[in-house]
Amino acid sequence: MAEIEQFLEWLACPVCGGDLSRTADGLACPEGHSFDIAKQGYANLLGPQGKTHTADRPEMLDARTRVLGAGLFDPVTEAIREALLEFDGSEVGGPVVDLGTGTGFHLERALEELPERFGLGLDNSKYAARRAARCHPRAAAAVADIWEGLPLKDRSVALILDVFAPRNGPEIRRVLGPGGLAIVVTGAPDHLAGIPEGFGMITVDPEKRERLARTMEDLDQAVESAAIGWTMSLTPDEVADLVRMGPGAGRVEPEAFAAEVEALPDRTEVLGRAELHLFSVT
Ligand SMILES: C[S@@+](CC[C@H](N)C(=O)[O-])C[C@H]1O[C@@H](n2cnc3c(N)ncnc32)[C@H](O)[C@@H]1O
């Protein structure tokens, strides 16, 4: 875990955009807007319009930890790693910022690939920020709402990661520095097909690619896009965790959920379908 003070040159007040400095109990800007630093080390940079109704709850993060730890999304991790290998950021200053960082899993791996960088995980879930703050010795985390705006200075960031999380193109454009890169991973329409309907999964919006293109249109160029496809052969517990970690979590009553898990065969074939998009800024 890095200290949030090490990120002050890049952070901005979420209310007025001013510089932040360290105070006795947190951070503050010259206008007097002040923000807590939790005892677990993450900063609370939610501004007045910030919302947390979409924030992951602890049990969702626990399920995500198990799924990622079991390697079920490794093809995504590998695709991000390959994109990072192509990133020649030697001329680009600033940190890696992971939007909707969750447990900090992808941030941690990105920092392993980029040994000179610091990394900041942003999430509107305080439970996620708590975990992401501890994901790597060069990482810190803050609670922030991607839709409200990013608590970062203009053109201050080298690399943005956004993996299965909300995308705010104008804000990504504003904070990426010259030569910066955004790596965006979205679910494709068949993602997680194979999970029985009784689990109440929310399917991926088929318009997602068009929406992504619209929100990112301010970026200078979409460098490339790649499809990531894989098949998972899952135990009933693994199927249950895929449901528990996603937006459909909690839609089915606990008893009905347990009955669905009970009815699963030893192995269920489930599709992984994602797209990785790279956007650059000059
Ligand atoms: C599907 S999870 C992905 C987590 C992580 N990127 C990964 O791939 O493991 C989405 C994350 O985005 C966060 N999130 C949802 N809405 C958000 C918002 N408006 N601002 C910031 N984070 C948000 C959730 O709390 C959750 O941690």
C-alpha cells in the first residue's frame, strides 16, 4: 500500500478541481473542501453529487476475489497484459488509474508490468477501495463516482484501466496526458451465457459497443479492439460466485438461489465473451 500523499501531484478536489494537500485528518483544497482518509488507508473523494447505489457490496467482492483467484477470467488478464506490453509509456508521466477497480486485481497486475509507476484504484464502493488500497505496494485507492467526475488533474494520468466498469469518456479524455492510453474491457453480448435463467442474470446490452464508441468519441483514436472468447467448465459453487459478483446479485431470493445451485450438474459450461478496446491520446 502506498500513502495517498504520494498521489497529491495528480489528485484534484472533486468539488472545485483545486490542488489537494494533506491535513491532520485527511485532504483539503485551498477553498476549504475537505475529505477523510479512512483508517484502512483509502481517501474518500466522493463529491456532493457522488452516488454509491451501484457500488459493490462486500459479499460481491468476496465472490469476485474467488472467481479471479481461481483464474476463471485469465483470458481477460492476459489480454490486458499483452496490451500493457505494447504501451510505450516512457515519455508519459503520471500514474495508472483503474476505474471501478473492485478488488484491485487488474491494477495489481498492471503495476507488476509497469515497475516505475504508481497506481490509483477508484471505486464508488468503500469496501472495494479498502481492498484495492492494499493490492500492491505502489497502489492507493479512493472512493469516487466515475459519473460525477474523476478527482484528478487535467492531463495528469499515463494509463487508464476500465474493466467491466462504468466508462466516462469525456473524463477519461480530460485526465489522460499526452501519449496516454486507455484500456477498456467490456462484456460482449454472450458473456456468461450458460448460467441458467433461474439465477436472474442481467444480460449484456447489445448496444454496448455503440454506447462505448459514443462515450469515447472525444479520444483521438481508437487504436484497436480485440474479441476475447473462452469457455469455463464450472462447479456449482463457481457458477454461484459468477452470479454473486455481478449486477444480478441478490435478485433471486436466497432459498430459490440455493435451489438453483442444488439443481446444477457437476460441471456447467459457461461462455466468457469480452472485448478489449484501446484508446490513445496525443
Ligand atoms: C463489475 S465490477 C469490476 C471490478 C474490476 N474492474 C474487475 O474487473 O475485477 C464493477 C466495479 O465498479 C464499481 N462501480 C460501479 N459503479 C461505479 C461508479 N459510478 N463509480 C465508480 N465505481 C463504480 C463497483 O463498485 C465495482 O467494484
